[in-house]
Amino acid sequence: MFGREKIEYKTAAQVQTMRRAGLVVADIHRTVREAMRPGVTTADLDDVAAATLAEAGATSSFLGYHGYPASICVSVNDEIVHGIPGPRVLGPGDVVSVDCGAVVDGWHGDAAFTTVLPDADPGDLALSDATEQAMWAGIAALAKGDRLGVVGDAVEDVVAASGTGYGIVQEYVGHGIGSAMHQPPEVLNYRTRDKGPRLRAGLCVAVEPMLTRGSRATQVLEDDWTVVTMDGQRAAHWEHTVAIGPEGVWVLTAPDGGAERLAALGVTIAPWEP
């Protein structure tokens, strides 16, 4: 089950259970999106997520993780990731990133999205769109490449093509996922000389670029969780859990398995049946 790099390679049956967890995450995204509007608090969104988890008979990957106190992370404006839900009231034009994970029968799914509330700054919309595009480009690269480093190459290429000079956050990256939420290997969002491990069936990873409208420099607030941009510029975060099977990739946290977005990039999904 474990290779020499201590990567957990899954069986088809285990990937099917991760797909169940992934669909719970997708349902949380749906219900949180429906609830999100100016005037609600970030704690309200956490309540919605907790109710969705309970209805599905799943548990949160986040709640209690190293003491984390909520079911989801809600990061607003200059908050990049790990924002703790609380009394903060969302307002018009806020950039809101929601990250959540679900556990089903011991197996995890993890995904994030960014929404810009009405009266949006066009620059914030462009930032979120570029971050989502970078994520899908990274996932498509997994289907076409031979080593994990293709993800970082793809993210950098999207940012370079945008001509915007977005910052690519480097301290927080994607990761392996399976019987634990965070596992080897790291999935970098930037190009390096080390191309990473070879891609092979059974590898499951979370691809999650985080981009900013300014510098990539970050700092952690006094709550020891919330990560913000040092220059106060806004940030976006997109993530999906992806399984590599014998015939290709399958996006476990997308309701359609990633079919629509990957088709536009020349990739056909390959659900892995036991």
C-alpha cells in the first residue's frame, strides 16, 4: 500500500469510498453557496456545513484537527486560508473562500472554492477566475504528465499567461489525501527543479493553488490559524481532490467528476471502478 516515499496508493474500492466523501464535500459547497450573501456571518456558514455533514452521516475532516474549532474554513478578503468562522458579517463585494473536508468510513475528501459577493470589484472576479483556471490546468496536467511537478508548472503558466503579476502563495500547498487529510506528497503550486514523484495509479492528491492580487508574502494572525497577505491585498483559493487511476484522472470532489472543465482542456475523465 505504501511506496518507498511513504505515499499511500489506494485501491479502486478505497477510491470509491473517497468518492463518497468527495460528494459530501460537493454538497457542502452547494449548501454554503446557497446560504452565502451579505448580512450572514461566517459562523452561519459553518452551521450550514455542519448540518450538511450530519445529514450525510459524515464527519468533518477539519473539526478538532490540531485543535481547529470549526467544520469549515471561511477566509475573507485578505485572508488566504484557515479563516475561523465566527461573528464576522459578510458585506457586498467581499471575497470569500470556503475550504472543507469530509470523512466517510475513514476516507477523506477535501475541496475549496472562492466566491465574490455582489457589487464585486472586477479585479477580484478576475483573481478568483485565474485561481480556478490554474487549479483545472494543474489537474489536466496530472492526466497528461508523468511526474507530480507538472502541477506547479501548469499553475505558473496560467499566472504568466494572465499578465497580471499575481502572487503565488508558496508556504501553503496541495497534498496527498486518503486515510488522512494530509499525507505525502506535497503538491507544489510553483515550478521547481525537483519534478516530484512519478504519477501512478492509486495516487490521490488535493490540487489547491492560492493566488493574491499583490505580494505572495503571508503571515499568521494571533489565532494561530488565519493566514493573511502581508500587504493587505485580496486572495483566492480553489481546490479539488483528484484520483489517478489506471486509465486517467477522476475529480472526486466535483459532482461530474471534472468532466466538463477537463473536456475543455482536452482531458476525458476516467472513473475507477472496483
